[in-house]
Amino acid sequence: LRIRLGGSSARSHPALPDHPPPAHAPARPDLPPLPLPYYGMSILLHILNAWLVYSILSTWRESDRRTAASAAAFFAVYEGHQEAVMWYSASIQSLVCLFILAALAVWIHWIRADKPSPGAYGLVLAGTAAALLTKESAVILLPLLMIPTIANRSAWRRAWPALAPIGLLVLAVASWLWADAV
């Protein structure tokens, strides 16, 4: 492939090398690579996710805060998802986890409230949309939202109809993915 720049080919331009740089080379060779901000962002996302695990478990069915703290601590230090935390290219996993857990936490507060806020429901919809736009595995959010809904019988009348728009979002993304794969 030859690209013309002002009458000469790109290959013959003195500022462009004949071969592409290796994959590990920084984007700007004149600047030193700085991995700390990337690791810091990934670790911050993981801390937020661990906090959301604690928040969900401590508010749902008013479970023991010590059990919720133990589960969140296990989530924080468990080695199984270390790639999503330490590999910047896998940070999308932590991001989709953040959106799913945030939507689930707000959903639990929404179904438990005596007077549910439309703003809180809007946050659930926004979290669902953000999760679905981030990664296709976010379709698991709908069954996750059903679990506290089934457990809270007092909120069934308003919660089940409220799941319909979320279900439509999930169905739209799932059908789009299926159509794209076929």
C-alpha cells in the first residue's frame, strides 16, 4: 500500500520508517511509557466494584454486614479475575462489571423504597444501557435483576412491569448481536 503525500510516496518520506514499530513500542517514542495511570484506573475500577459488591450484599435482604464485607474482600483479592484488573486491554471487563453492579445496586434500592424515585429507575436504565453498550455479556443483567425482584414480594406489582423496558433493551442488543453473527 502506497500513500501519496505531496507527490512522493509515504515509504520514501524520511520521517516514516520502512517497517512498522514493534507492538511493545510506545505510541510516541519521544515520550517514556507511563503505565501507572492505566494501572491506577484499573485498580480504581476494581475498588469501586468491590465496594458495590459490599453495598449490594449489605442492603439486599438486610444481610449481615460482616458477611457482606467478607464477600467484598474476597472479591477484591481473588486471583481469578486479576487479568481484568492488571491488563489494561482487559479493563473492559471491570467496566461492564461496574455498570452491572451499579444498576443492580440501584435496582435493589428502587424496589425496596416505599416511594420509588423515577430518577433511580432512570439510573437503572442508564446503567443497563451503558453495560449493554460496553460488552455483550451484559445481557446477564436482566436475570440478575429478577433475583431480588422474586425475593421481594411486596414490590412485585411495580417491579415486574418496570423490568419490561430493561428486557426490551436486552432483547434489542441480543437480537442485534445474533443478526450480526449470522
